[in-house]
Amino acid sequence: MTHQAINLRSKLALFSEHWSPRVIAEMNDYQFKLAKVQGEFVWHSHADTDEVFIVLDGQMTLEFKDGAIPLAAGEMYVVPRGVEHRPVAARECCILLVEPRGVVNTGDAGGAYTAENDVWV
């Protein structure tokens, strides 16, 4: 086994696509995914799991039908399972997502923003 730290900046430099999470590690059945986001994502929910958003660089807002949570670098929020939400970022924002393996990024909404799952970087 090789022991090596995962450098988040180096991993982020390996891709430029927005709304296309890339897996960087797994812990049990959970994946840690880096993503670059910009603009408005689709309204969606995940019926079977919570979803963790950790902002690494930039700013974003998690919109809900009844409010919004602004997030800046160094902040995180856990979206509870079943809660409809939409990530929005005026400028490019780099985030770390933590969610179970196999979770589709667009949840129940599907559509053009649905990214290929289980893509490692």
C-alpha cells in the first residue's frame, strides 16, 4: 500500500468542466467528490441520502423552496435527504461533495446536467 496525501488543488487542476463531480477518495460506501460549479443547477432532491457541500474556493448559494444558505470558502452544509435544493454560483466555485457511492448528481430530476457517475480523477 502506498501512503500519499490527496492534494485537492492538484486534483482540481486536472479538469475544467462545471457540474461534473470527480471522485478522489472512498470511505466505506461514501465517496468524496470534487466539483467546479458555476451558474444555476437544476432543482432536485435525493430521496435516500443526505448530501454534504463543502466550499473549498469561491462562494455559492444553496437555494431551497423556502429560503437559501450562502456558503463561502471554509463553510459547509448538509442537505437533508428528500429536501429539494438547487446549487447556484455567480462565479466559478470549487466544492467537495460527500455522498454515498452511486448517487446521481441531479437526483430525481435527471436532464442535461446529469453527469457520468463514478469518474475518478
